[in-house]
Amino acid sequence: MSFFEPLPPPSPPTERRWSPPAWDRPSEGTLPATLAVDVLLNEGEDAVWVIPTLDVFPNGFRVNVALLLNPHRAQDIQARIHRGPMGMMRIGVRFADGRVGGRGGLSRGPLGIAKDDQGVPTEPFVGFGTGGGGTGGWRFSAWVFPLPPDGPLEIFVAPPSPATGEFSAVLEGSAVRAAAERARIIWT
């Protein structure tokens, strides 16, 4: 005899399910292609900032940023960081055609973004991805829509306060586009 009462039968499937707009987040049901970047953004006495990879989808890419703390000073650095309010990481992009995204910080939604008649952003959308960490450092990510055109792709990173500064890297847009071809759509 089970402790739990029987569950009600599942609801019948609906004909149309909601799905997010293609620009809002990575393609659902898709395994991204990993593009190794390994760009050292900044190396200091206390920490190293790096973009190890981009996760590339058919509809855009995720910029992955890592902060590695000096293991000999990590406890002191953590104490300094947690003394005051910590701000948000800022990630921005500039495409080869001059379009920019993320200058005002990471977006957490569709409000305030200029769109065309079909509701697609007219400038690159840079949205908050993920973040987390521990004693040895942190990892952050940002979602960027659309894929960049061929040519230089500039990525800008500003660490959260109380840190200061701005770092940048230049990648090749065609490499990102080629990686998108390797993404595997599992479910449509």
C-alpha cells in the first residue's frame, strides 16, 4: 500500500505551445557548438579575467567570462569583495557593421529594446545569462542575438563593482558563424 494518493491523469496536450522569441535566449532543445576562445582579458596580481569559450547556437551565442583569483590571496580578495554591495558584470558587443549591444548593461527582458515590425531587435540584444562561483573565482555569461556578420567582433567586459576597468577582445565573426553550423538541434 502506497503512502501517496494516486496522481490525477495528465492533461491532454494542447495544439499550440508557447515558445520564446528566437532572440530572447538560446535555441531550446539545441546543443551549442563550443568555440574555444581562450582570450586573456586582464592579468593582475589578484585576479585573471578570461573569455574561455563561446557557446554558439543557430540564433546567437553565449559569451562565457571567468574570473580566476590568485589562490595565495583568495581569502583576502573575497573579504574585500563582500564588504560592500557588488554590482553587475557588464558585457557588450560591437559587430563589424557598427551595430552595438549591451552599452547600458545586461538586459533582463524585452522592454526598451528597439524592434522591427516583426518584433525582432534592430540592434544586438545582450541579455543576462548565468553566474556563480566560490572561493577560487566566478563564471558569468551573457546571451547575444543575432549571430555577428563576418569581420571583427569586439566583446567588451566591465567587472562588477567594487572592481573598475574595462577589458576587450576582438574575435572573428566568421568563426562564430561557422560554429553555429555545428550546433545540433535535438528537439524542434
